[in-house]
Amino acid sequence: MTVADRIAAYRATLEEWLHGLYHGLIVHPASEKIEAEAEDLEDAFMLACFPDAFGVPSPVSYYTAELLPHLQAEFEAWERRLWDRRSLIERKGHQYHF
């Protein structure tokens, strides 16, 4: 096997691997489900840390207030997303009714 043959074989293997990686990370519909699940987990975490933002009193908020400077960008996006009730209900409805 010559060097050119090895390079061609390596290139074909690399192209196949990159195609599979692209398909698995971006094209495949499972990535949308993974993103939705991650968003749900983030919503649950933020609601557990900052329930007083929506009028739910909690003693935990006193201790989790120290996290706010570190989570400021995520908090603002989360708050906007939750105040938009139409998108939240619509998204949850699509999750269970195809």
C-alpha cells in the first residue's frame, strides 16, 4: 500500500466520520428532543432557585440569590420565555401531542 493509498483511505474514513457527526449533532431529529429536554431541566432549576420572581415565596431564594450574578443572562432569557405563556403552553402541548 502506497502513501497515496493510505491518505485516500484516511480521507474517506474521515469524511464518513464527519458526515456521521454532522448528521448526529445537527440534522437528526433527536437533537431537537435533547434540546427540549435540556430546556425543561433548565426551567426546573431556575424555578427552584428563583421562585420569588413569579410570586412564589421560598426561603431558598435567600441562599440562591448569590447565584444571580453568575446566571444573569440565562435568568433574563428564562424569564422572557416563561412570561410568554402562549409559547410555553404550545411547546408543552407539542411535547405530548404530535
